[in-house]
Amino acid sequence: MAKNKLSTLGYFRKRLRDAGIESKVLIKDYIESDKRKWTISIYKDLSIICTCSKTNSANDHNFFNFNDFGQYVNPINTVFSTDSFNVIEKFLKDIREKANGKVNIN
């Protein structure tokens, strides 16, 4: 069975879309020497920033850093090292649920 490419921007955004979570690309082309791969904004009204980065180890782990400067994402700079979109989806949907009724959407 082929391994998913959760760290691929297009695949990650497709999975977000399929889960009903909106996103917008902020940066998709970091320089080669930068460990970051891409950065997106999730939930326009909550302005959660997600940056995917990679290690330069033999295992080549990917990390997903979520930040909104402490509004709903706590602790600030929550980081996941996972190949499971379900973990990320649950995290984001929990934030959305926590924010319901507290955010003025205009």
C-alpha cells in the first residue's frame, strides 16, 4: 500500500477540503536550505497558521506546527509529527467547536 503524502501541500489541502475545513496558501516555496515546506492559513475567522517542516534526518520526519498566538491553539505553537490526517482533523475540529459562539464572523 502506498504511503500518503500528508506533507504535500496539495494533498494536505485536499484532505482539509474533504473534511469541510477551509484553507488558504500563504507560502509554498521556501528556499531549499529552509526546513519549512509550506505555510497555510486555516479557518479564515480564526486565522490559524499551519507550517509544515521536515527534518534532515535519515527518517525524514515531517512536523505540522499550528499557531494563532494563543487565541484558540493552546499551547502556542502546537506541533504534531504524524502521518495521520485524522489526528490533525480532530485537533482542528476541536478548536472550531471550542471557538463556536466566541468568534464574530464578518
